[in-house]
Amino acid sequence: KESVGEIDLAALNWISSLEDGTVDKQSLDLWKKSPRVSLKDIRETSDAILEHRYRRSILGDLQVLRTSILDLNKDILEGRKHEHCHLNHIIDGTRHGNNNFLLEMFDSFQDVVEGAQKENKWDIAGRSLMTLSSLLLDISSSVPVTLDANENVIGSGELTESYPAASMVLNEMNKVKKALKSNGPLSPKTTEYLGNYAERIAFGITAHCVKTGQSIIEKDLPTCNKAVASAPARIDLAGGWSDTPPISYEYGGAVTGLAVLVNGRKPLSCTCERTTGENGVVFLKSNIRNENDEILSTQEVKCETVADLSDYCNPEASCSLLKSALFS
């Protein structure tokens, strides 16, 4: 179009012509001959009071928008909805040195965790912390490296190296918030450290759920006896693996699938056996068999400490699926 309303844009056509490597000389001549308005002219015609009121109104609209986003994210987490939280504006703000959005969201997440803790809804608390962890780790990868001049990570002296007890979740979150507030512009190292620590708090919640969960086995398995569980194969129709971390932390996760028999049999099975001789030791063994039940390959792992399970999230590690089952 040559014009918008009463404004003639013919004098600007030469700009778009530059994309073709040419110059619309007629348009350029019109632009050169067009009247100019100086900054002095603009100052004399502008209304500073109206400009100030307009800017204040924009800030008010932004505050309303920020509040609505906080409420929306709380509703997603507390309602266990299969939706992602809206966090991009926080990453953008932090990248430009503004931590206010991050602190507002942190307080909102902390409210969710506190409410979930009171009602023993630990899945909500865990998802909130893992989403917070993911946010901090995303920020750490987007913050300019030049801000990382200080080698000492803020708050590292106050944070525990083990998984915090579930009863200490809010106290540990306050330590993270204190570190965020005291650091000014966030460095990648500090933000990454705090993101990993938020994940450790979530792991503490998982440990609490495992320890306090009601056992489905009414009696201890007698020594040298075996308990066997079997399951059909699964065909994923939609959402496959969306119910596993890290996707499930951000979106909730939902899978639609079919359970099928293979040659009339349940092809997946797990056998547990209490042995004698070594107390406090877990032996893991994974076999892959063909349709004739012949063993094609075997993996074995001896776990004497929790550290022996640390590679549970590595799909290439031996017996990683079995380790994940123990962890969950």
C-alpha cells in the first residue's frame, strides 16, 4: 500500500527496495525533500503529563498481566493439569538483569508447595519444585557469562549436600530465595547451582513418599522364596513417555496406550528374591529373551550403597530401568 490513512508512504518505498539490492531513486528523492521535525519541535508539541499518565497506565496493565500469569500457573500446579506453566517472561526479564519476575514466581511456587505440604499432596509439591528447578537451569543457560566473575557460589555454604527432609522443604526454599535476593544480577554458576538444589529438595520429597508409603506386601518375603510380577507389552497411541521426567514436571504428562499379549503371553516380568549371606545388598539382573524364552543378553549390577543407583537416569547404564524402579 502507498498510504495508511492520510499518511503518504511513497517516500519510504526506497527502504523496502534495498532488500533486492536496488534503490528506488524516485522514492529516495521524495524522502530527502520531505519536511523534517526536530527534537525541539517534538518537545514543544508533546504533553509530558499525558505521557507520564500513559506510561503509568501501561505499568498498571503489566502488573495485572503478571498477576494473572501467577494465578494461572498456580491453578495449573494445584489442579494437576496437563499444561505447561508460563515462564518465558521470567527468563527474558532475568536475562536483562531484572530478578523481580523470578522472585514473584518463586513466592507463588512456595505458596503452592506450602499448601500441598499441609494437605499431603506431595506430587504437587514435587512438580512445583522440579518446574522451579527447570526454570533456574534455563535461566543459567541464558544469562550472560560475563556476569559470572565471582567464583564463589552464593548460598553454597548454607545449603545441605544431602536430600533435605520433607519437613524442611519450606526452610530449604527460603535459603534458595535468600540466595536469589542477595546476588543482584544472577551469574550462570549460581543459578545452575540453585536449580540443581531445587531438584534435590524435590528428591527429598520423593524419598519421603517412598519411606512413608504403605507397603503392598502384607508379610515379609521368606528367604529364598520368589515373588514374580508380569505385565503385557504396551503400544503407545499418544503421549508416550510424556509421563516421565522432565516432561511430566512441566506438562503433567498423559499417555494413551494399549496392553497386548505377545504369542499369548505377558512378555514383561520381574522376579524378587530374598537371599542369604549379604545384608543390605541389592542384586539387579536384567535379561532380554526371544519369543522362545531363550536368553539373548544379560546385565547384572551389585548395589551396596545408594551411590550405586546414581546412574538410574542414564538409559545406557546397566539395569537402569530397574534402578529407576527402585528410586521411584
